Amino acid sequence: MTDKNNRMDIVRQLGLGEGPLPAQIESRRDELTYEMQKHLHILGPTPKRCLVMFADLGLSDPEIARYFKIPTTIVTDLRRVWDIDGVT
């Protein structure tokens, strides 16, 4: 019984909110197209560093794309925009 009352107090304090969360998060990555931004979350919290690491390991764009299950063109475009050298 106490847990239910505590939860209700928390809900009262926090309010009902402003509605549902936005479908997509606004990004400050103006250099990237919408299509590229859709796949960034797959590369983790630091997508550029992640891509640099895989390129430094010598993986090709198709290998990186296959590992993350994203289109090869996305990997190629990200590497071009961010000027990441390596095997393509």
C-alpha cells in the first residue's frame, strides 16, 4: 500500500508531462544528411571515434556496414564527411 502512495506522490510532483517524446532528436550535426543521422545511434555515443577505430583496424566499408547492419553507403558517406582514411 505504501509503494502505491509513494508512486502517486511522485507522479503528483512531476506532473503529467508535456506529451510524448519527439519522434526524432534534434541534432547539431549540420554536416550530416538526415539519412546519415538516422544511423548514428548504432555506432554508439561517439560515432566518429567508433568509425575511426574500425577503419584503423583495417576493416573496409562493407565489413563495417555488415558488422553494424547498416547500408554500406552510409559508412562510405560518413567516412568521406569526417575525412576518415583507411581501406574503402
